[in-house]
Amino acid sequence: MKKFLLIAIGIVILSIVLYFTFLSTASYSEGVRSGELIKVSHKGIMFKTWEGEISQGISGAQIFAFSILDSEPEVIASLQEMEGQYVQVTYHERYRTFPWWGDTHYFITAVKKVNSPFKVK
């Protein structure tokens, strides 16, 4: 009985480790989105995370909310400098997230300033 209990506990622990390893490394999708950067903030009560929003429509009806990992300080600094401007962000989407990573499933890995297609020359 003791051997069975140890094997069962080992399987449960291994399953939990594999599940969290999968969540921390697997990417559901990757891509690029463009829009006017309307918000970048550092928020949270227990876990402070970096969050932002991009307006992808003329009236602001289409908002893309994203998170930035603390391990990306150059991306955070760039986003803070470009707030209010038209930007293009590279992201990857995760299946699930942890509370200390951010509120959304979308994590920004790169950002660059681009010209707005809505401005008349």
C-alpha cells in the first residue's frame, strides 16, 4: 500500500510539473498588430504587472489589450516613450497565464513605431 501511495504521489507531482512547464513554454499563436498605443501601465495589488492597450479602429471600438513580461525592460521603455503614437507590436499568445505574468494571454516581445494609415499626407 505504501509503494502504491508513493507512486500515485509521484505521478501527481510529475503531472503538475509537466502542466506548468507546458504553460510557461508553449505558444498558442504569434503575430503582429498595429494601432495607436493608448495605454501602458504598471498595475496590480499582489503582483505588479505591465499592461497596455492599442486602439485598432478609428473610433476606438477595437481595443487590443496586452501584457509585457518584466524580463522585457527595453520593450517596456519603448512603449512608454511611444504612448499616443501609431505602433506595431510583435506578440505571442499563451494558452493560459499566471497572475504574476499579466492579465491577458497576449505578451509583447517587440515594438516599433510605424506611420499611421489614417493620416492624410
